Amino acid sequence: MESIKETIVVEGKDDEAALKRAVKCEVIITRGFGISEATFKRIEHASKTTGVIIFTDPDFAGERIRERLSKRISNCKHAFLSREDATFKDDIGIENASPEAIIEALSKVRTLKQDAEIVFTKADLVALDLEGHANAAERRNRLGKALGIGYCNAKQFVNRLNHYGVTRQEFINAVEKLDI
């Protein structure tokens, strides 16, 4: 079983259990959106010692938790699980993912760059039918999974491309590989 040196932050106990089925790691649980001050302090301490990977559910609540943590703790890494890998029946969460999907998501960890250079624009998405096309959401989902930046709407996708350090060549390679 692979070991992860960073501390991984998840939302709940079921997420922790799924994570520990996939990798050896230290985990901090936020217990949802209402993150206590003590939990913030534990995450801040881990960010200074082991490093932190934020690995929240690919849903609205998970994204809000990721934003809160990122605003308060600047040097976190981010792992994203695709919606299809995290869905069982109508439930979306890390706890539904297979160990293989978790390992894949953790292998594509990204670091948020606050002062990122703007490399991508909305025009890049429109040109590849990643926005304004009937299948745009599905295409962004596939590309987001390949690049390790997860699923999101078109505006957020451009933001993630620019702020998670995706290079133009990496983008082109993923587009070609997926035949988008």
C-alpha cells in the first residue's frame, strides 16, 4: 500500500475510511462546513510540518470547504475526485470512490498559485466545445479528471487551469489523448 507523506484533509469519517483503504496516510476530518477553530489550528500545524492535501467531495459543499481552507491556509495542495468516481446512487462523496480512483486523484495533486499567469481564457474552452456545446459539461469533466483539476463550470474551469499550474502543453496533450 502506498504511503502519502502529507496530511490529507477530508470532510467526514466515511471519507477517512475510504482513504485509508487506498493509502497509508494521516487524516484530519473537517466534519463538514462548520470547521472548528481547533480543526483549523490542526490543519495549519500540519501545513507547516507534513504539508496538507485538501481532498473534499466533488459537490457544492466540498468546494465551499476547499475555498475556506485555501483562504486561511495558503500552501495547501489539492486533489480532485471526478463526480462519476465519487457517486453511488444519488450520493456524491469520497466515501463512494474505489481505492484505485482515490490513488489516481492523489497522483495528480496540484498546488494553488495565488499570483498565476493567465494562460487560458474562455476562448480556449469555446474553441474546444468545452463551453457553449451540448456536451460541454461532460467534456470538461473528462478533461478535468485527466488534468487532476476536477469538475466545475466553465468559468471555474478556466480559473483552475490558470491557478493550478496547468501548462499549455499539458492541456494540449490531455485534449489529444481524450480526443476532445
